Amino acid sequence: MLLEDQERLWTKSFISLTICSFLMFLNLQMLLSTFPAYVKNEFHAGDFQVSLVTSVFAASAIMARFLTAGLIKSVPRDKLLYVGLIIATIATGIYSLAESVGGLLTMRVGFGLGFGISSTILPTLASQIIPVSRMGEGIGYFGLSSSLAMSFGPMVGLNVMSAYGFSRLTIVATLTVILILPILLFSRAIAKPSAYGQKKTAKQSGDNHVKPKFNHKMWFPALLNAILCITYSGLLGFIALFGQFIHLEQVGLFFLFNVITIVIVRPISGRLFDRRGHAAVLIPAAIFVVASMVVLSYTRSLPLLIVSALLYGLGFGAIQPTLQAWMIRTSTPEQYGTANSMFYNSTDFGVAIGSIILGLIASFSNYSVMYRYSAGFMVLFLLLYCAVQFGLRSKKRVQSANIEG
């Protein structure tokens, strides 16, 4: 019975933390997708200034995660999480008060700090209560919360802003963060995973109090995640403007059809990772993303947009949880906070650098050309992954030959 409890995935705490993660990312995505059009229309900003709204947020979120990864060892996690949620709530509520791009950028820094803290604590708590043998599956389901938010958020945000304006949208986004607090308090989701995580840590470390070293095996999957998120930045920051460019009003449907394949592929890719490893997931999934970006670059009609969205969901929905589970599986329980921090930092770094690079490309060409460059980044993803895997296998063969000799 004890073993059965240890292998349980769908506990009350896990479900509560997954819902909270969804609400946190829903807040982010509702606003992130609408900022480009809002800033361009309200403040008459250029593509580069538009990209700064995303980049400044991402930079502050990255700094907050580095800070949180250090504080998490000495400061109670519930206090850190509540501080992050309060900062994110205040920043969201005052967005519509900004009277200039500079004022809006300042508020984005504040939100980045709050979001960075919250988005580090939530997955760390979740990863501590997922059985190690089901890590790929568990992270796949937990990651589904952010993927669903990435798909529903832009669609909801664009529709609410179009129908009711940006001020009403900020009210809706603020309420989504506020809703997290009663869920955490009533489910007691924080106390249970913290205690469980401490037990696991104690069992595995025994009386050894040596400070765990940084896990350098996390760098490569983090780099791959950053490259993947460059493609996502092009969708998040410019899909609405791309719709205006090709005169397609229903461009927001990209995110609706994207979520269909994400929901389907998430649990499948998680189980495939647990049984076959990351290569079985990452190579075909990366090909799907390349195909999606190429199709999108030639899109002038709704059917092609839908095809691109379905392909992107298959690729992105499989790659992200696989990379996160890869990073966690190579870490000890003491390193889970660092692993999750690094994963989300690589996400924000990819979105930040991607929004600048792709924004510049769009400024000198057009959005169609920009999406072809996005496909090129995923080709780079494939080449890097295959090269490293080939190098590792060659190294193992040489070592085996030396041992046998």
C-alpha cells in the first residue's frame, strides 16, 4: 500500500498546483499576445519597441528566477510564492494606467519579477511530489497547464480586447491571479509537497550535508528549449500583426487548433520519454515545428492556418515537457528548484531574444519571411541535437572498445 501511494500521480496537491500553474500562465498569455497590437495602436510604436515589451518582461523574470533559486533554500516557499503572486497581481492591475511605452515597460519589469518568482516555486513543488518513475508523464501533465494557457490565453486575450478594450482585459487577467490564492489555501497544496520533498531529500542524502554541485547536464536541454521558444516568440508577438498583413481576421484561431494537438500529444510524449528516451520524442517533434513554420509563412487562408496550428501543437506540445523532464531526471531532488528555474529561464530567454531577432527581421522584410527564419531556427535545433547525440554515442563506443581491449 505504501508503494502504491508513492507511485500515485493524481494527488490533491498535484491537481491544485497544476490548476494554479494554468491560471498563472493564462494571465501571462492573455496579455503577452495583446501587447504588440495595443502598444502599436495606442503609442504608435515600431516593431522594435513592440519587441521590447516582451524582452523587458523576460529579462526581469530571468533575474527573479536566479534570485528565487538561491532564496528557496533558506526562505519558506509559501512566503516566496505569495510575494510573487502579490507583485504579479498589482502589476497586472495597473497596466492600463500607463501613459507611455516607458511607463508600460516599468510595469512589465514588475510583472516579470512576480511571475519569475511564482513560476519557479510552482513547478518545484510539483516536481517534488511526482514519483521519479513517472517523471516524464507527470511533467507532461503538469506542463499541459502552461501549454493550454499558451493556446487559450492569446485567443481569450485577443477576443476580450477586441470586444471590450484593454482595460477590461487587465481586470480579467488580474482576477485569474487572485483566484490562485484560495486554491492554494483551501487545498493546502504547498505544505504537502514541501514535506514530501523533504522526506525524499533526507532519504537520498542521508547524513551527507555537502552542498550539491551545479548539474552541467542541464545546459544542453536548456539551450534546445531556448531555440524552440524563439519560434514561439514569433507567434506570440506577431501573429495578430501577421493576420493584418495577410488580411485574415480569424488568425487568433491558430491558438485554438494548436491546443487540440497539444492536449493529445502531451501524455503520449511523456510516456514515450519514460520508456524510450528523449530522442524518440524530440526528432519527430522538431520536424513538425519546422513544417508548421514553413506552412504558416505561406498561409493566406484559414485552412492553411489550421494545418500550421495543428502541426505546431504536435511539435511544441511534445518537445517542451520532454526537455523539462530531461533536466529534472538528470538532477537530484536538491537540484529540482534550479532545474525548473533554468528551464523557465531558457523559455523566457528564447522568447526575449526571439522577439528582438524576429522583430528586426520583420522590420527589414515582412512577417512571412520572418516565419521562414523561425523554421530555420528549428533546423538548427535538429542539427545541434543530432550532432551532440552522435558525439555521445561515438564517445561511448570508443570507451567500450578501450575497456574490451
